[in-house]
Amino acid sequence: MAAAADCNAHDANLMYRLLVQGVTDYAIYMLDPQGEITNWNAGAERAKGYRAEEIVGRHFSCFYARDERARGVPHLNLEIARREGRFEAEGWRLRKDGTRFWAHVVIDAIHDDGGHLVGFAKITRDCTERRLQAAQLEETSANLDLALSHMSQGLCLLDARRRLILCNGRFREILDLDPALTRRGTSLAAILRRLARDGHADAGPGRARRLSRLPGAASLGADVTHRGRVIAVVARPLPAGGWVSTVEDVTERRRIESRILHMAHHDALTGLPNRAAFGAHLERALAVGNEVAVLCLDLDRFKAVNDTFGHPAGDALLRTVAERLRTVLHGEGMIARLGGDEFVIALERPQGLARVEALAEHIIAAIGRPLDIGGHLAHVGVSIGIALGPRDGTGSDSLFRNADIALYGAKAAGRNTCRFYETGMAAAAAARNLLQLELQDAVQSGGFRLHYQPVIDLRGGAVTGFEALLRWPHPRRGLISPAEFIPLAEETGHITRLGAWVLREACLEAAAWPGTARVAVNVSTVQFARPGLEEAVVLALAVSGLAPQRLELEITETVLMGDSEAVIACLHRLRDLGVRVALDDFGTGYSSLSYLCLFPFDRIKIDRSFVREIGRPENAAIVRAVRSLAADLGAVVTVEGVETEEQLAFVRRLDCEEVQGFLFRPPVPAADVRALLADPAPFLASASGGDEGLSYSARSASARAQASRVSAAKSASRPVRIAALRPAINS
């Protein structure tokens, strides 16, 4: 019986030893009471590199680093195991080849039946991979903490119960929160209550309740106000529950955006709504069935004031007219400036023709009062055409067109008067029909000419290019304003043929210029709406031999308002040819930030209205913002309409790259372009480099003579907006 028991015990010990020897994931071996190794398993050999015959009999301290052995760490570990029964720790251990591994170590004291220590069982596991992963995670966490602390946005993480998990310092800073309120576990409701108490206009428990009721896939984003600042808040749900929220102080950004968006719907000079805003307002009024009176106003003798006193005086006059119109209407109806000296009024529910006529007479009297322009009294009048909707038109376009026809009747009647639209008004239509026939003849016979206005590089004063401007020298009427014939050419379809001629003629002329100066050609909305534009560009380049990079097409934002996808596709194809594209008249009509995102324009041309009022700080802020935006988009900024040295200094301070205007040259015939390019003298005095550094081609005698003709040329080259169309291909 005893022999059988001994046999079973022997078999059990054998099986145990075999089991231990076969373990490869753990190093399992025995130590005697002094710490010498008495056996060794396969896992130990795998982990530490020693075979059993190499290591059995050696002290286990050989696995410790030299400095640890010097400090007696191995003996201290055994002492802990002897005293407490077990020692457990992690640390670096050495392999046979001298390399290190991170080990999880357990040393258990072994006693016999009498309680005497007979040795130690030591189990070691290689945890190097886990250690490295933990170190990487720690590094990642540290980098994340660093990134969070340097974010311009505030960030917080909420759990599924809307309790704070973490937030960065910027979150506390933007919302001016006490650190005690941003500890882990703080409820969103508590934070919102504090914000509401501190003057946060949009915070409170109600917002927290609304947030808690949102479906899991919803996102919440809004601008809120906090102590006079605008804070953009965005909260997004997390897949596992909870929310991540960002806050950002966007006060300055929203102010600039608001101003630029305001600019998209308002005239920069007068602050009145522009054509786009007026058209939308009129459509809304007609859509609800309201009777609407549309009054088209055109100032009489305005050109004489401009020519006599200059454009600054003309601008002051337009502002005064706008203010007088506001006074007359007392907030009733909508006043808009269409451009130039044209205004329009929409009056809903006018309550009879007599009241509308009385209002028109009141306007005529108010505008007719003398205006003090720089110490000089100026006298202007106003002609008014009136159409009543839906009687005279059920849509905004037809109603406006008939009011415009009535305006021609008022002017024909001697000006400074008003006329209602009548179906029998044929005089204006007859005149336009005659002009249409003469326009057709001029297109067929080549009766048009191109003039060129130089574009100047502010850095060195060199001419970088020219804008091609269309002129019609009529054999009997003299020089006809582009504002008269361009809209007519667009309406009749002649603009396609005329535009192709302008492209070809401009490219032929530019190809003969010395150097690499570019030529800019205006392209109208109608040209984009009809087929043939791309073919006309390709043909003009092929016939002239002009490098595509020297041709620049100027478009206004009205081009993008129709079938924008088709227009953008066309622009990209033209860009693929190497042709440059510019956004013209930025800041008038319909300009908005969205158009700058639709296409990578090579150039943004800021309208002249922004340099006329250089004393207004907001103008400088807007131009500076557009300049910064253009730089981010990789576009060059050209400022149009620079006419005084003060305006030039203003543009220079804003670090714009190029300028264009009568200060340097009015549009000149093609023959004069070659002379300008042949003269190496810069337009800007390169010696001074200061704001005053203007020279008229180095102040040459010929340039002084040219200056005397500027006043006469201005009226033929200044852009004027007529009806709903821009005088494209010219300005």
C-alpha cells in the first residue's frame, strides 16, 4: 500500500516537472535559499537565452543590471519573499546576449512540512511588447495633451449622461470658467447655469434639455453670445455615446464676414441696397400679390458735376442724394442704387396713382435743392420713370424694364420730371431700335476700336499688362458710351460676334508688344450663356500666336449666378489652355465670399468705389481682408480707379500688388501702347518707394500733355450699370 502511494507521488511529481518544463510562455525555475538556480524550464531558456547546463548553479542576480546588483536589489527581493511569502514587481532584466526585456516577476517562498525554507519558486514573463505599447500610448497621450493645450478652439468631451470627461484650457479661457467647474464629472447643466448667470445670452438649463433630447445622430451648431463676444459652438455625438464639443471665439471673423456679406447686397458708396437685393425684394413683393410701384431715377446733369468738380465731388453728391431719398421716404419702401447715377425705389401698396405721383414730385423737389460740394453749389435734377405692378408687369424684370422705358420718356420730356409707363411709349423704343440697327452695321463693318488702360505693378512701377476697353466712335454721334451699346449688344445677340472680335483684336495687338505684358479682356454673362466662347479664345490665340499665359479673361460675379456649374467647367477648360481668369468689380453688384470658393481666380479686381472713400476705416478693413483672403487663395489683387496720390498711398499701405486708374493713364489707342512699353521709365518713382512716389511715365512732357485729356476721357471709360446688365468687354 505504501509502495503504491510512493509510486503515485513519484508519478505526480514527474508529471508536474514535465508540465513545468513544457511551458514556453513563462520562465519557471527554482532557487535555493541562497538564490542559486536549481532547475530551468523551456520558457526560461526562451526568455533569457540560457540553456539549463549554462545557468543551473549560478546566482539569479545575473539577470539584474550592474547598478541594481551593486545596490543589493536581488537580495532585497529575496528577503521580501522570505519575510512576506511573495515578492512581485516589474522591471528591466538582462538576457544572455546582454539585451534587456521588461519582466513581470513573481518570487514565492517554499517551505517544507516543518515550516523550514527550502527555496524559492520564480516565475518571469516577458512583457516588453506591452511595455512598449504602454510607452507609445503614454507618448501619444502626452502629445494629445500638448495639442489640446495649444488649440485655438476650446474642446470638451461629455459622456452619455452629459457629464464632463475632459476639456482643454482654451475651453475654460473662452467661456471664462472657473477650473473647479471644469473638473471631471461636472454636468453640462451646471456649466450652462453658470454661463447664464455670468451673462451668456444663449445658455441655461433649457439648452441642456434640448441637447439631451437630440437624437443620437444629430449635431448641434450655433453662434452664441457671451459677454459681448460671438462664440461658435459645435457639438457632435460620439458612436459610443456622449458628445464632443468645440467652442471658438469668432467675433472678429463674424464681423468681417458680416461686412463682406453686407457688401454683397449693398452699394459701398451710399450704403443702399444694390441691384441684387432690390431684385429679390421686388420678386417677394410681387409673389404675395401686392401692388408695387417701381420708380426708376436717373440724375440730370450729374456728369457735368463729375467733370467740373471731379469724382470725389460726384461721390459726395451721390451720398447726399441717397440721404435725401431716405428722408423723403421715411422708411417706407425700398431704395437701391443700381450704379452710376441710377437709383430705384419699390413702394408696396402705394394706394393710388396720385400718391405715387406726389411722392415723385417730392423726390424731384428734394433732389433739386442746391448741394454744397466742397464750398461750391451744385445743381442737379432727377428724372423718374414709374411702372405699377402687376398692371405694367407681373415679374420683377418686366416691371423694372417698363419703369426704365418710362424713364426715357421723362428724359425726353425735358428732364427733372416724372412719367408713368404707358403702352404707347414708342419714342424710347424707336431710339433703341435705331441704335440697334446702327450697332448691327458697326459690327458688320468693323466700326469699333479698342483702347488699352495700363495695369501697374506697385513694387517697381512697371506695366504688367493692359485692360482692353471697347470703344464705338459713331460717325455722327461721336463716341457712344459702352453703357448704351453693350446692353443692347447683349440683348440682340451681337455680343457673341463682337466679343470674338475683341478677343482676336486684343490678342493680335498684344502679340506685337515687346516683352510679356498680358492683355485682359472682359467677357459678359451672355457670352458664357451662348456657345462659342471657348472656340473664340482658341481661335484668337491660334491666329495671333499669343502665349495663352498672356491672355486674361475678366468676369463679374453675375457670370456665376446662372448655370454656375457649366460656367465653372468652361473656366477650368480655359485655364487648362493656360489662360488666366480674373474676378472683376469685386465689391459691387453681387460679390460674395462664395464666388471666391467656386473657382481659383488668378486675380481679384477691387472696385474703384473702395478707394474713393479712403477716409472710411471699414473700407480699409474690407480691402485688407480681401487682400489677405486673396493671398490665401493664391490670387493677385488689382485695385481699380486710383486717381489721386492719396488713393495710391492708401492702396500701398494695404499691400496690394497692382493698381489701375487715371492717375497713371486713361485708356489709350493701340498705337500708344507700344510707346508706353518701349519707354523703360517706370510709372511709379522707384527712387523714393514712398506713398508719394508717382510719376506720369517719369513726369515726361508727353505724359503731362496726356494728363490734360484725362477729364474728357473719363466719361467714356467709367463703368455705368444700366438695367440688369453690366457693360461687359469694357469699362
